[in-house]
Amino acid sequence: MEPILVKHNEYIEQVERWMTKEEGRLYEEWLNSIKMNAADESIDEMDNARHLMFSQMIDTINGKLSETAVREMAKKVATERMNRINIGDVLYNINQGRRVITNFILTLDIPVDNLQLVINDVNRQFDIFSHELVSTYSHLANKVIDEKNTFINENHKDKLALLGQISSSFVHEFRNPLTAVMGFNKILKKEYPDMKYLDIMDYELNQLNFRITQFLHTSKAEFNEDLIVDISIRQLIEEIKQLSYASIVDTNVKVNIDVADDLMIKASRNGLKQVILNVFVNSIDALKNVAYERIINVKAFIRNHQIIISLSNNGPMIEKENIESIFEPFYTTKELGTGIGLYVCRKIIESYDGYLVCTSLPEWTTFYIHLPDSIIIAPN
């Protein structure tokens, strides 16, 4: 890099001499203005930082320090001290150094044109150093986060594999008698259609079967659903409402459905039913302790080449930091929850190249099921 004051070497020499002479004072001024945790720094390290900073400034003014050298210096600092620095404090301290040096140069008896060239180059070197430092630090920090996420994901896989083994054994021991009880209950409903409580028994047995199915889904590597059929979204939601009738009455929830009768898709009825039912039941649970009018709004519509099914409730807001966590396996806020319901639901929707998201405000919490328009059946 060519010297910035080629025609005025006398000013360069003066700046060198003045900076070297005032180095101690400038260092003290800088030291008094920076943010530093005394436990993280030693006296020797501070001395090294001082000499590095001033030698860099002098070499910058002389044009001896290339852009590549500045970048390499920043990479070295970020790499060697990545686990010991607060990047915000470091940037603050760098800019304090910029301020101290710039203010000092402004006091020197140098013509304005030459002075501006010096300050411009000093600022440029500071900018290059700061940018490379932050870029390197961010890259290293993201690498650490990726490694931790990989570890967490592998740990989740191990848990899911173990859960698969446990659930397989559990299902064989439990599902056969459950199927028998469900079958006998259907027979009783046929023979005694007016008998009380059989509908409630049927609902609770289906809920139990639904929970077992969730455990089965978590033990699978993929979520490929069974028979693909034509589904009326309106009819499916009405069916889910009817299935949840006991809980709706017990919780005193008002359910509003805004879905066109001719909105049809091709999908797994059992899979989609499982997703909507799970979100619907969660919405009812969220309203159980609400003192005001309890409302659930269910809508379905086509927008931006997607079919969107939304379920909203006016229950308590989900905190922002918990929005994504509710879709993680084993995360639950319920006393007797398994923490796998929404995880399974998201996986089922993703198997259709769709996605399941949640937004929560003080007034409404809404789950949005997004499905591609490729599964929509065009009306005749």
C-alpha cells in the first residue's frame, strides 16, 4: 500500500514522533475509557494490546501496514481469544481507541488537506480491523453452535430410538386389550343406543388410542402416512368438533368454523385428522382456566399457492422464547403432558412439504397449518 502522504514526509515523521512521545498519555486515556473485566485480562496482555494498537497506527500512517496484514491481525485476535471476549465490549473498546487517536491527530499542526488524508486512512484501517474481527468471531461462534446443535440432535435421536423400543413393547402389551374394549363398546352402542355415557367412553378410548399412535410416530424415522383420499376440510373439522364435544361442553368453549364446503384436498385422512385434533384439544386445554368468554376460531383458505388451516384461541399468550420450543420433542408445560404431540404434528405436515407454525399475542394464539396447493382438488 502506497504511503498516504507521499509528498509530505515531514508531516509523517512529525506524527510518528508525537505519537511515540505521547504514547503513555494516550494509552492511559484509552484505558480509562474502555470496558474490561479485570479477571479476563492480565497486565502483560494489556501492555501487548497497547503496543500492538500504537504500532498499528504508526504503520498505518506510514503506509507500511497492508489491508491483508490488518485482516490477519483481526483473525488472530478473534481466534486466539474467542472464548474470552465479549464482542460488544471489544467493538466498543476499538472505537474508543479510534476516538483517542483521532482526537490526538486533530490537535497536531498539520495542514487540513493532509490531516484529512491521515484521519481517513486511520478510520479505514479501524473499519477493516473491526469488520474482520466480527466476521471471524461470528464464524467461529456459529461453528460452536452448530457443533452443539449436532450433539443435541444426536442425543435426541438416541432418546427417540430408545422411546421407539419402549413404545413398541408398550403397544403390544396395551393395544390389544384396548382394541377389544373399543370393540365391545361399539357393540354396546349398537345394542343399547340410548345407554348413557357410551359416547363419552368412546371418546376417551379414542383419545387413548390417539396418544398411543403418537408414541408410535415418534419411533419412526419418517412420517409417511397411509391411504391418500379425498378430504373435505369442512367435514373433517366438523367431525373433530363432534369428537371433542364432551371437552367443548365441559370447558364451555364457543367454536366458530369458517371453512368453505367445497374446499377439498388429497391427503391422509388419519394424518391430517391427528394434526388438527391435537391442535384443537391443545386449544381447549389452553382455555380451561380463562375467566372470560372462551373462543376457538377455525378457518381454512387458499393464499399464495398454499392452503392454510388456522386454529385460534383467546387463551393465555405463549411467551416468545417458548414458541419454537413447543414443537420440540419432550417439551411440555402440562402436568401430565408427554411433549410429543406438536412434534409429531409438525413432522406429519412436513411430510407433505408443508409447515406448522404458531404465533401468539395477548389477544389470540394461532396455529397455522400450511400445505402446498398441489394437494388441492379443484372444484367441478
